[in-house]
Amino acid sequence: MSNSEEIQFAVIPNGEFQKLKNTINQMATDLNDLKKNTGSTSANEILTKKETAKLLKISESSVWLWTKKKTLKSYHAQGRVFYKKNEVLAALEKP
């Protein structure tokens, strides 16, 4: 058994590669726009699950899944779930 990693290459038709490249570029642009347009007056602004979903442009069930997977850190008070905006945005930058 070797400790070296195996690299595999796949042939992707040029049209499909361009679509993939365009999608990745659009996602990067959207992420940068999201970062720029989060003009919060407070770095520790508290968000509800609904507000977090709207900020990330995902469903509330996806917010729940991300929380369950520990991608997002949640805070609980009086039976409700909250998120810190700065932590939500920081989670987007993690690989």
C-alpha cells in the first residue's frame, strides 16, 4: 500500500466545461456581492432562522441542515433559534 494520492482525470466536452466554469464564476460573483451588500451597523447583529435563510439565499430547512452539520453555530433562547450575522458570513469563507 502506498501513501501517495492517486489523481484521476476526466474528459469533459468543451461546452460542458464552459458551463461549469460560468457557474463557478457566477457563484463567486454572488458570494462577493453578498459580502458587500450585508451593510450591517452591528458586527454582532442577531438573526432569526428566517433572516439567516434570506441572507444566504437558501431555504430554512437548509439553514437547519447547516446547523446540524455544525457549518453554522446557533444560539437558543426561549425556544427560538438565532444566529450571529458575523458568524454566518464567516462560515461562508471556510473551505
